[in-house]
Amino acid sequence: MKIKKVRVGVNGYGVIGKRVADAVRMQPDMELVGVSDIITDYRIKVAAKLDIPIYASRAEDETKMKDADIPVVGVLDKMIGAVNVMVDCTPKGIAAMNLEKYKTAGVKAIVQGGEKHSVTGHSFVAQANYATALGHDVTRVVSCNTTSIVRTLGALQDAKLLKKARGVLMRRATDPWESDRGGIMNTIVPEPHIPSHQGPDAQTVRPELDLVTIAAKASHTECHNHYWVVELTHSSSQEEVLDAFRKAPRIAFIRMSEGIVALNSTLELMRDLGRPRGDMWEVALWEDVLTVNGAECYYTYQVDNESIAIPENIDAIRALSGIVKDGQESIRMTDEALGIKRDFIDQKGISSFVQRVSSNSKLDLAAEQGGG
């Protein structure tokens, strides 16, 4: 039987947009109609190399893009007319202005966490509120930090372990690809308000969470680091808390005992495992750091700001389009397509990686012996 596919467009081919586009192409029930942007540099030229149809986000940029040898097939309005769902990954503020255009065309739309909750009236994390997005015309996939908060505290809440939580967030200074444009060096910049915005943002998805966040921006450009002090509903154990995390999707364990002792260790692991762009879609939680003392729990984890919300965008596409009604089934499909794991160093994952490398090595050897 032929699978019905939802037709998807991506507006904005930047850090998030290019990753969403790739993820859409990996789903069995989705078709990427194209991507749109106004740029003419290497980023959009990569899309052309990948045979992704390219549209100009604004009519006035179409000629400029064509003059730069970008194979533009039309303008954004044309793409909007050909899709069921538009994922808007444009810079903060622009997506909000685009929503009226999507609404007029009768197209469902997803915006990113840079927009305010009030722009859509619905904020999304798949494991928490997939069902409430069914039938909606628009939703907002929350930011990277907020996604991780909802995943982890939501796991404890679902296990009836969470009473209240207080977290400290060490945020990266800027996206890695923009390191040459700004950022901070040799300092830490505290956010001027407590709670920082991530806590209230998480409550737009799970209003029942009792949490406060404190944040600071540090002088590094890759990944955020969270530290949580959680009051549990009863005296517990490390194993009970870990089991709650194991039952939740998109939380994977890392261990200092295996040499993963800092943010850079995990990023190197992602590269070693052959992840596209070195991306980490999961919350990477240090299993052997997590500590429980009676009814208090302490843990820390890592957030890949460039990729953690990508699977949420994929699930949001299914929810808005209604192509998959059950949230757990959508999460399963997305995770299977992307290769999302619950443990990065489990034997199955390492064996698969070794087999893939070994297979590639044999192909290279055969090519050499054949004079290729």
C-alpha cells in the first residue's frame, strides 16, 4: 500500500532550517517540497548540491539569487501553494510576520522558539502535548533549553516523582558558525532576571511544573549545560530516578567513567558515531553524576542547541497535518528514522558503527585493488 505523504516546505535554510529539511527527507511519510531563503552564499549552494528545490523568500531576491547561479525554481508564495505544512525557521520576529501569509493560503505552520508563545497560542514538545496540537493550524516548537527542560522534568512528573525543581543553565555564547561575528570571551554574563525565560517558557507546555531557572551566558559556542536540584515527592533512590528517565523519549545517558567528562567529549562522540554534522538530538544526561539523597535529586546534562529541537519539528508536522494521531507512534517513527538512542555507548550501537566502518573500509580496499 502506498504511504500517504504530507508535503512540507521549509522557510529559512539556516542552522535549524537545513537540519529540519534533512530530517523531513528521512521520514517515510513526508515529502520535502523545497526550501526558501534570501542568501546566495555557500549555505544555499549546499542545498542545490543536495538537489533540494530552492525558492526565493522574497520576490526581490529571486534575480539576485539566480545571478549567483542559485537554481531558484520560484518564490515563496509558489512553494506555499504546494505544501500542507510550512516549517518557518527564519530569524526571530520574521516568522511571526509570515503567519498571516500561511493562514491566508490555508497552510499549517510551525515556528521556532525564538517567537513568543502568544504568537501561536500553542507551544509544542512531542512527549508532553502532542495530542493538543492535533487539528491546530499553527504551533511553536520551543527553544533548545526549554525542550530539554520539558523532556527531563516531564519524565519525573510522569513518574510522579517531581515536587519542584530549581535549575542553573550555563548557555553557550553564540552558534558555532557565527563565532567570528561576536560572542563573549573570558567572562560569564548572568541573565538579569530570575527566573530566566526558560522556566516560564517550559510552563507554556506543562503548566503544572513547579520550577525556577537561573541562567548565564558563558564564553563557549557549542552546547548548553544544565544543573538541576529537584525536590522529589518521596524519599527515592538513584535507580528509581534513572528508571523514570529511561522510560522517557530522547534522553540518553553518558558516563564520566567512560571518558565523557565535558561538553567537548560528547561532541567528539557524536562525530565518532557518524552523526550528520555531529548532531545530538537527545538530552545527554550524566548517569554516574546523578545523585539522590532522600527526597532530593541532583543531576546535570548537556543540550545541543543546534539539533535537539529537530525531532520535535518532525512530530509537530505530523500533529498539525493529522497524518499520525498517536504521539507515541510519531515519536517512534521519528526516532527510528533519525537513529535516536537511549544510550550512546550501548553494545548494539557500537557494533552497528563498527560494522559500518568495516564495510566502508572493505569498499575502499576493493576500489584500491581495482585501480579506482
